[in-house]
Amino acid sequence: MRAVPTWVDKVHDRDKVEQCIYDLCFRPDGSQLIVAAGNRVLVYDTTDGALVQPLKGHKEAVYCVGYSKDGKRFASGSADKSVIIWTSKLEGILKYSHNDAIQCLAYNPVSHQLASCALSDFGLWSPEQKSVQKHKSTSRICCCAWTNDGVYLALGLANGVVSIRSKVGEEKMRIERPGGINSPIWSLAWNPSKDEPVDVLCVADWGQNLSFYTLSGKQVGKERVLGFDPCCVSYFSKGEYILVGGSNKACLLYTREGVKLGTIGEQSSWVWCCAARPDSNFVAIGCQDGTIAYYQLIFSTVHGLYKERYAFRENMTDVIIQHLITEQKVRIKCRDLVKKIAIYKHRLAVQLPERIIIYELYSQDASDMHYRVREKINQRLECNLLVVCTNHIVLCQEKRLQCLNFVGNKEREWQMDSLIRYIKVVGGPASREGLLLGLKNGQVLKIFLDNAFPVPLLKVPSAIRCLDLSSSRQKLAVVDEHSTLLVYDVKTSEMLFQEPNANSVAWNTSCEDMLCFSGSNTLNIKASNFPTHQQKLQGFVVGFSGSKIFCLHIYSMSTIEVPQSAPMYQYLDKKMFREAYEIACLGVTDGDWEALAKAALEGLEYNIGKKAFTRVKNLRYLELIHSIEDRQHKGEVDNNLFLADILAYEGKFSEAAKLYHRCGKDQAAMNMYTDLRMFDLAQEYLGSDETVDRKQLIRKKADWARNINEPRAAAEMYLSAGETHKAIEIMGENGWVDMLLDVGRKTDKADRQTLNLCAEHLRRLNSLTYAAEMYKKMGEMQSVIELYVEVQDWEEAFVWAEKHPEYRQLVYVPYATSLAEQDKFLQAQKAFHKAGKPEEAFRVLEQLTMNAVNENRFDDAGYYFWMLAMQCLDLAAENEEEYSAMMAKFSDYQKKASMYYVYHTIQRYMDEPFTAYMPEALFNISRFLMHELMTAQPTGISKFSTLYTLSKQARNLEAYKLARYVLDKLQALRIPQRFQEDVELAALKIRAKPFHDNEEHQPLCYRCSTTNPLINNNGNQCVNCCHAFVYSFVSFEILPVVEFVLEEGLSDEDALHLIQQSGGSDSRNGNDTKAGAYDEEEDNHWKRSDSGTAEALTLDGSPTHAEPSDDPFTANLMNFYGGSEYQPVTVGRKALIAMEPHDVIVCRWPKPLRFQYYKNFMPDMPITLCVHCNKMFHTDDYTLQVLQKGHCPFCRTPIGDTSDNNND
């Protein structure tokens, strides 16, 4: 470090009396220096020391000045007890006073609040305030300073105490110094560095100590003894150095930890103030005798380089090791002035004033950056140059070299004839390394650590500035003091070449024949004997590795990536492909690699070309090289043919064609031009078999026309070249029906593949007639039928199916599937039957049924279950093997159909606020479903909804016993939340009702005349005779009908014939004449009659024509025995003849079921039977439903003539 005086001024008053410089400060941009000199404030231009303007405003000596961080204003404080605020234009704008002389000033770096300190108090002023806030101090204030964030103000007191105050003046911390009143705090400053984790306060007292504290009062580091009374302490703007001046009549430079680095300027009187210019290395000093000195600090570069590791000094006491390739950095804090640095392999030597420290890497890893102390040589050694080897250090002192081991013992010494100007370690075994020396007399020597005799290499005409040895140690590059680069052969001492304008040189460690040198702000790269390649560069070249050049500019080392394109092309021009490849490996662009690869390929250097193309991942050229090598292995030796292929790949088609022709490969030339769509040029190379070649040419021309979107021309060319299928494909893609039809008609019927291709395209284009024509020409009737089925032209499909019955299934199965998708299940069923696929119809219908249940469409579910039941009946009739299973399913599906049909009403009653059903109907419906649920629980039917509806209607109709029973059942079920309260309340209320049911609603069995209870454990049948109740399937009232069966041997046809006879009159006439024995008088009295086990009294005005016992049906009515088994009424011919036809209801079930017969016991009550589903209804209810819906409410069969269903 050197301090160079820039300018000096000495201040006198008018009487030539020296004026003490008590304080000075810089403007934030460094352009002006504000000086407190006598009773004036002087403003200097820092560039040349010219006095800009003296400011007069104080009456007595000015003790302090301070500039705000924003550069808008500065302040001065004087012994006249006043503070003046000045603008940057040197105009006074404000003045205020204290009770005592002003001692110090400090601007807040953030809020620009001014702290002014007098002897006994301090004030805080800001531009926003009109008044100054003043606070008392217990001791004289000597100095003050704000923290970097402007939150706290430190005051240095004469009693040795540091008081930390807030922005409003409150004391937050008090630091008591050991010296107390004997060590007044004369100066203090906060470290402005942003790298420090905490604020650090530097305190200088007149106990001649320099101390450091944190904001909390904790001391940082150890206390430094100064040896003089400090008057001022000041940090550099980045906090890396400290300036201290005082009674020692000098300004000293210290590190931020307080380590002395050197003297900036010695004066003839006390130094009262010093300051560093912001963001620069200039220092201003103010002295007792009025001297103002302005110095520039020059920090010399202390560094060392070995390959990619660069070590340099920072902040005078730290060593930074930088890896120039990976940009990794590591810092070693030496805490003392670093004088010299040397680095070699894994060793690092650092010279400090009193010792040399040897460091080594933790490991031999090339990327390891962790160093540890190996040895310390505790000796004060002076040298001009320092070199470190594996086990030794070498000190250079003018003409003398000394070799010391790591203990500090001198092992060898060399004395040279001239000054040593340059020294470099060139490697070698441990303890036997070789050093290259350049002397002032131009001599180049080589010494070895284990040899006392230097080895002369050569001598140059003038003094040596720089030198370097090539990686193979065969070439030596020397830069002399005339800036000339000289390159020699080490063995012969012959000069190979020389270059002007060089100040430093470095050989490429990866390439023997390449070096670089710098000079005149230019970087020069030279390969072999080729001309140099130049580019702009500031600094000195210190290393060259691969494509990276290490350059030192002022204090910083940088790595420059230099493409090796220029030397590579120099080698290519000379056809030196191998050398060019070695240069390219150092670092070139992808374009350069491509150029090298193609040049090597044209030069038939396949190995070099393969490596280069691999670098740029050009698979196309790699495949070419691979194919050429394969052909060479197979015996091809014509290099012209290989070169033609290479030229074709590179786009040099004309040259390639000429080479093909020269080699007798006209076919290859024609193929090349046809691939390029250059058909005119291709015709020039037609071979001897012109017809074949011409067709091939036309075919490729057609391919080209197709690719450029000329399909019609391409199709015509394909036809002319015999490529009919490709032509048809183009016609089909473009929808040219006429061309397809023309081709198909011209094609022979034996060419089925072509005809089929035409037919497929016509079919896709909806030209069904023409497609059918093609299929007919081939005789493909199945395809004709499939064609009509595909477009769902069913009429035409049915016509062809009738002509060819073997293909009926191809028509009817898709037809049935289509109908099923349209919910036309009856038609679909017929179609499936025609196709011989009844199972398919059954499966589709079953799936629809389950969907309806899952979606809560219970009316649809009932309808689908009825259709399933009828399907089961059909399957049972057709397949005897599945008869039992289908009949079981028929019964199950019939029952489920009724239950879902009924539950639809209950669900609507539960979900909708209003209902069209009367309470009696809802009562009957829910009671019917409750009894059905005793034996089955279909999916989706809620038992709660059924019982809840029944309980509600039972209470409305006074069936309290039933209601209580149902509510008890409900309590055992999971009740929805919204019905919970209603059910509990109803269960409570029903306890207050009588425990019996209204007899009006109790069902009557029309067979045995038994009144049944409302709760029937047998279900929907009589508790006495087990006769199943027959319900009207709208209101679900019990109909007055009784089922009877035919006696054995009597068929359904015979039974229908007997019933249709006029049996009523015949029967009466054929009966016993006992009926005529009753006269009119007797008819008006009570009559007793017996009928089996029953007795009856009759009082009627009409004559009784026959005794009950004479009616065969009535006689059989009561023929049953008690028990759980149902015993049907069996009738014979006589009974059938005796029945009135309109009293008999016949359910005509399809096979394999037999007909069901019922007798209406109340002929005056009209009952309607649906002949499709065999459900009975009150005629009025049925008629109303048909008028509303247009079909049967249960099976949904449309009713054309309702009279067909009436049985009055």
C-alpha cells in the first residue's frame, strides 16, 4: 500500500496566523470537501484542491461540520454556540443555538435528522420540525454517530462512557469503559459495512485504546493499544478500513478489526480530523497547523497463480483462493498484513510481517477448496518474490535465491549474475522441482531444488519481463523489455518466431503448438506458424487452458472463454484434419464442429468426421459414415462413389450426379433427382431398361404431385404407372365418385381386391347404389346386405333378406338392436325372434329394468318387469329345458311388476305435496303393498314409505288398531330425519284412540263370505279359504270375483265353447221342476234353503227359479277344508253350461300357461279385463285412465276399441 499526495493546502487568516482544522467531511458524491478552518467553513474541489468558496456565518472557531446522506444540505457547529444549516448550493438557510459551544454534528443516514451536541446537551433537528428538541447530558459530549439504519445515536462522553440514545433522545444503553474519567471518548464511528450481521461501534479514547462494541454493549474482539491520543476515527465507505489520527502527527490505516496496516501521511502537527472519500481510495487529513492534505491510496496487487487456482489479497489481511473454472471462492482470514502470496499444486504460502504460513488442501481432489495450516515459519524474512513448492519455499532477494524447508532452515542458495526479474515453478518430483528464471541481463536459467548449479537455457538480447515453458517443455516463450515476444526451441536454442507488442505470454496447457500473448489492449492467439488471431482485451494474460484465458485487469482476475475457431480453420485450410480436431476439442462452436466434420468427410477422413458429427449429434451424417464403412468392409473401394454420396448429402447435387455418371451409376443419379422432384434432370440419366425406369419415374412424379397437393394429377399418373390401388386411395380421399365408378367398371371381376377397394370408398362416400353395383359384380351378397343394414335402409335390407334367407340374421339382429335403443321393445322383441335371438331381447330388457329401478322410475320399472315376465313366458314355451326356471322367473317378475306399479303411487304421495288419490285408494294401495312386502323386498321399494302412508290413511279412516300396529312397526325402522317428529307424535296420539278397526273397511272374501282382518299374516288372501283376493288395479278395492278351475280332461277351447252357449236359460229349464212349485204367494214370504253346509233365508219379491243346491258352481263353492293350502273351485261341463257368459271373466294367457277363469258374483258391478296383461279394473276407473293416458294403466298397451275389454 502506497499513499500518494494529490494536493496540499495550508489555511491562514488575514494575519497569516495558522488556523486549526478541527473537522472536515465529504459531499456524498465526493466532488467537494467541507472544512472547518478557524471561524470559516471552506469548500474545496477534491479534483485539484481549488477553494470553491469560503462560507462566513460563525463568529468564533468552527469545531465541526457534517453532510447529509442525500447531499441536499450540510451543517456547521461553532464555539459561538450556533449551528448553521447550509444548502448544497452553499447558501445558509437556518441557524439555531445551544447554551454552550457546539462539539460535534451528525446527520441521520435515513431520516436526515441532525444531531448537534454541545458541552452539556444535545439537540435533534429535522426539516419537518420548527423547533429543536434538546436533551441534557450528565457529562461533556465529545463525539456522536448514528447507526446505519438511523435508529440509534451513540454519544462519546468525557467521563469515558458511551451513551446509546433513540431517535427521540431516550437513553437505551450505557457502555461503561474501564478507564472511566481518565479515558474520555474523543471519537467514535459505526461500521458502515452491509456485510456485518450486527452494527459494530469503533471507540477511540484518550486512554490510547481502540475498542469495538455491538449495539447491546458487548465488546467485539480484543482492545487494541494505539500508543497515542486519538483525535479522530473514520471508516472507509464500505467499512473495510479504519483511519485513525491524533497526537502521533500522522494518519494511520487499520483493518476493521483494528490491525495496523500502514501510515498514510506524516504531518508536523496533531491530526485533528481525517475522512475517506466515498467509494474511492482518497483520504483527506486536517491538522493543528492548518494543513489540509489529500492523498490517493494505491493498493498493490499481491497474488499467485497455479493453473486454474488463483490466490490474491483482499482488504490487506485476507487471502482469497478462487477456482477460475468453477468460480468457487474460499477466504482465509490472516488478521495481519499480507505481504506475499505463492501457490503451487496443493500448497499455499502466505507471508505476514513476522512469519510465513504454509497451507495445504485437505484432499488431493481437483475441486477441493478447503485449506488447513501445514507449517508456520516464525521468522521475519524479506524478499522481492516468494515461491512455494511441495516441501520448500524459495525467497528471491535481488540476485540471490534461498531455498528453505517448511521448518525455516535454509537448505540451498543460488547467486545470480544479474537481477532476477521473473521466476516460475515448472513442476517436477517433490523436493526436486524445477524453477525457470528470467534475469535482467536477458539470461534464462533453470534451477532444480536438489541441484546447486543453475542450468543455462538461452540468452536474449535485452532484459526479460515475462516467460513461459510449453507443456512438453520443448518450447520457451520470452517477453523482453522492448515488448517483443520471442519463441525458442529449448533443445536447439533456435528462435522459431517473434511477435511485437507483447507484455505477457502463456502457453496453452492442453495444446503444445498454441500460445497467447497480450499487449496494447489486444489479445493475440497463435497456433503453430500460422498468423495470429487478434481480439480486444484489457489487462494481462497470465494463463491459458483449453479455450479459457485467465486475464488480470487491475485487481481482478477474470476468465475469458475464447472460441478456437480461427486456429482450427487455419489447420483446415492446410488439410491438417487431425490437428484441427485437437484444436476443436479445446472449445469451438457447433457451427465450427459442423464445418470440421464436413471438411474431414470430403477429405475421406471418416474417423475424424465421425467424432465431429458425434459432438453435434448429427445422426444423418453418422448414418452415412456408417453405411460407407459397411460398404468398405464388404469390398467397395471406389472413393469417387463415396464422395458422390457425401456431396449429395451436402446438397451439391450437380457435382454428385457427375461423379455418379463417372462411376457408371446413372441409376443412383436418377434416384437422387427423382427424390428431389427434379424430374427433368432425372430423365437425362435414364438407363438401358428405359420402360421400367420411366414407370418408376412416373411413379415418383405421382408421389411428388400428391405431396404438393395436386391429387387429380397424382391419381392419373398412378393409373398410367399401373399403381391402381394408390390412385383409388387418392380418389377416395377426395370424394371423386365418378372416377371410382369408372375404375371399378373397367376392372375385371376377377380382380376382387381392386373392386373391393372401390366399393369400400363408395360405401364411405354414401354412394350406396354404386357400392352395391361393385359388390354385385364380385358376387358378394353378404356385403350388399351389410351395406343396407349399415345405413339402416331396412326396407331394402328386408327385400334382400327374403331373397337370401341364409343372411336373415345379418338384418334382423341390428334391426332389433336399433328398435331396443329407441324403446320400441315389442317391435324389437319380434325382430329378435325373427333373428333367432330371444335371449338378446331378454338381456336388453332386463338391463333397462334395472336402470329404471336405480333411477327411481318405479312406474317404468313395473312396466319393464311385466315385459320381462312375458319374455320369460315366451322363452318357457320355446325351450323346454328352461321351462321351470323361466316359469319361476315369470311368477317373480309378475309380482315385482305389481309391487313397483303400486309403489309408484306411494312414492309420488311421499314426494309431492298434493295427490289425486282418495284416502280409501291410498289405504288400499299401501295395505296391498304391505302384505306383498311380507314375502319379498324388491330393490328401491321403501318399507318406511309404505308403512308411513298406511298409518296416515288408517288414522284418517278410523282403522286405529291397524294404525297402532303399523306405527309399532315403524319404530323398528330407520326413520328419515324429516319424518322423525311426525312418527313419534303419531305413535303417542294413537294411544288415545280405541283399539279396534272400523268394520266398514274390513275386506270380505267372496268365496267363503268371511270378513278378514286388516292385518293379514297370510298376505293378500283369505284367512279362511286362502282364496287370493282379486284387486281393481286402480283403486285396489277387492273385486267380487271367485277363481275356478276346469276339471281334468276339459280343455280351454271346450270350456269357452260351453260358456258361450246360452247356458242361463237352458240351465233353468233343465233343472228340477221344483223351481216351478213356488207360487207368487209363497214368494212373498221367508223361505229356507240349504246349500251344502250353509243355510239361507230369502225374502224377495222376485221368484226364485232354482234352489241354490241345484247350481253346480254354488255347490262346489264351499267344498274346501281348513288349512294353509288353497283348494280351488273345480267345475265341470254341467257347471259351465249353467253359467251366464257375461258372469264369467276369462284371462287368456299365452302358452305354456292355461287360461284363468273367474266368476263375477255381482253382475251389476261392471268389471273390465285388459286382454294384454289380464289385470281387472272397475270399468269406471279403467275408462278414466284410458281417457287420460290413452293406454292400459298397467301394461301401457294402446286401446283401440275399449269394448273389447269390457265384461259387463
